[in-house]
Amino acid sequence: MLKTKLLACLLVIPLSGCSGIGRETKAVVIDSGCYWTKPIRISRADILTEATAEQILAHNETGAKRCGWERAAPKTTP
């Protein structure tokens, strides 16, 4: 008796995933990255490797394209 119930449960579980056939669903993607990320700013005192500089540039360019970040004006010293 227990084996029969267990077998019935094991057969019903995979079939329950097919109940949505025929219905159209659409995924909604919410990109919240612009809320918590900021451009990376470096100072003249920073020492960067070429790879780190490329990664910072890629990060800032992506943020400018996707989030509307503006390029910071270079700071001039008096």
C-alpha cells in the first residue's frame, strides 16, 4: 500500500510541470545595477596596472551607456 502511494506521488510530480503548456508567459527583467553602482574615480596618486586600468575603463563606459553616468571633468590644480 505504501509503495503504491509512493509510486503515485513520484509519477504525479513530473506531470505537474506540464500544466502551464499553452499559456504564454513573459519574463520581466529589472536591472537595479544603476541604483547601487557608481563610477570608479582614480587619483593621480593611484598606481594601476594596465589590466586594472582597462577594467576600470570598461566599468565606467558600461555605466555611462546603461546608467547615463557622465564623464567627470579633469580636476585642475591652482
